[in-house]
Amino acid sequence: MKERRSSTTNDGFMTRRKALSQMGIVTVGLAVTPVPGWPAPWFSQDAVVPFTDVPDSFDGLRAGGGLRVAQDLRNLSSWTTPVEDFFKVGHYGYPEVDASTYRLALTGLVRRPMTLTLDQIKSRPRVQRTTVFECSGNSSRIFHGMVGNAEWTGTELIPLLEEAGPLEDTREVHFWAADSGTEEIRGNEYEQNFARSMSMQAIRETNPIVVYEMNGDPLTLEHGFPVRLIVPGWYGVSQVKWMNKIELSADRLMTRFMAKDYVTLMGREVDGGTEWIETSVTRQRPKSAIARVTRSGSNFTIHGVAWSDGTPLDRVEVQVGDGAWRSAELERPDDPTSWTWFTLEIPALPSGEHTLVSRATDSAGRTQPEHLDLKRTRWENNELFYRSIEVA
């Protein structure tokens, strides 16, 4: 890990967020010094109870390619997800962009079109946000490991838009990327670049960042070098990598990854029948995952992480077998768009197999559903994630 100078508060003590983001915490079983504010059980030397639902072959890497598809949540050991453990997705591959010739264009319905070099972007007011996002296709198939919490550094999008001067007809902002591919549309083939869009209202609500650093270092190729978009609280598809054009428009963007892909098909029961609704993937739904179980003598501790769209979490509950739901202890982040750590200590468990599950509920009352039987697409899967352990 690269060594960095610590940021401190006025009284000379390192802030909790900086302490967590700048140090890699040693995994369970090794001697460590607890960081104030971090759940103490994560630092214990208690024995890890293996999950029986994870095959020995699982490593989170894409077969044959070596790219990180998912991190192994059992090995969580630091507040921020290391770059090498953060999941990677490329819709049209991974384009190599020359930093010296890179330009970010602000165009469309603006009074003052702009073209910025990488240095000009870096010279703008600098902001940092530690925020979590997951791939909207994250699921139990990969043990919900397509998620990460990182420190992103860049400049705020809204001042850029204001400087360009949106015209009155502007309704949406389209974010275009350097990666491109061929799409078949009505029998013909067309070359298209990856793109996503947001309404002006959604931009004001989320305050996105035009980012050039991840965990204090320049973005890597796989994570969008030289510039990407970060939209706190939204699914990964909105975090546009290799971004080279921001276009203000009066029209909705209807390319593949807005109109056809990353669209959730969900049924709802109405008057004895089922209505089938298609909606765009945008804000993250409340979700939690049990990451680790440890044992000290006859006592057990369940560890996990939870996240949302930035709506603060009200509670995380854990159920063992058919028992009652019990409230876990939460380590709430300063910024609710970061992930929340939770722990629950439970008394002795009898020998045999046990099922564990967690349930996150946000302050608006939205909670993880028991199942998503009426969902016909894989996107936005936040149903309960069951784990199993064997107690000897």
C-alpha cells in the first residue's frame, strides 16, 4: 500500500474516515490495533466459521481473463475497497485513452460550449467522496461481491454545467464514453458509444462528481482512466467510465444501455391480476450481506455490510434459522452513501448446519424483500441473501 501523510483534526487526532481510508486493516486472525469508531469484533482474533455455500474455487476472477468480477466479502479488511479488489465491467471493452490528447466536451443546449483538458479538470475545485456502489446485476450467484466502497477525487459536475450555461429547454444530461460497439437496430448495424443520461433534477439530488482519482491514485484503465462519472447512491451502470462528452439535451436518450438494457421488468399485483412494468435502473435499493462469522468459545459474531441510495439506514436485522429477527449493531458512516458495517453477537449454537440472513431497512421504510418472484430481469436484485454455516 502506498504510504500517505495523514489528515488530522485540529486537536491532532486522525479523523475516523481518514484513518479507515488510509490504512489496510489486517484480516481476522491477525493481531491488529482497533481504530476508534470501527466495530471492535472486526479486529478480534476469533476463529472464522467457514460458510458452506461458497465453493473452494470461488476467487471473484473472470475465468481465463483474470479481471476482477467480484470481491470476496469474506476477506473484507479495510474501510475502502482496494483498487485491485473493486469489480470491473466494460460494456464495449476497455479503451485506452491518451491523457495528453484527452478532451472532455460540454456541448448541446448550452450558452458557452467548453472543451477541457485533463489538467484543466484537475485545476478546478477538488472534492473527495467515499461512496459505495454495486453493479445492478450483483446477485447471490457471485455472493453479492460486485460492490465496493472507494474514495473518489474529482470536481463537482453542477458547477461545470452552470459555467457552460444550460439553455431553458434542457431536460436531460447525456454522458458519453470512449468505448463503442456495433448495435443492430431494425435490421441495420450502427456504431454507438456507451452512454447514460440523468435528468437535471436527479443531478441536483445526487451532486455527481467528475472523477480522476480512486483511493488517492489516478484511475486505472479498467476503472475509467482518465475521467469517469461518480453518481453517489446510484447503481454502477451510471458511473460512466472513460467519459469524454457531456451533452445537455431536451430529449431522452434511448440508446441500448438506456432503453433496452439495464431496464428492470417487474410485475405487481393489482385487482387480482398482474401488471408488468419496465423501469430504468437508477437508485440503489437497500441491501445487506453477511460477510463473515467468527467464534470465541461458545459465542458467535456475525459481521456484514449494508448500503442504500444514500437514504440513511434505519436498521439491519439478522435471523438465525427460523428464529426471531434481531437488531445488529451498526457503525454508521458520516456520509450515508458509504457502506454501513454491522455486527451481531449471538449465544451458543448447537452442532449442525445453520442458515443466516440479514435484512436492511432505510429511514423511508424500504426494506429488502424476502423474494423477487415477480421480477423477470436480473437487475436490482436486493432480495434476502441467505448464508449457511456448519457448527462442529
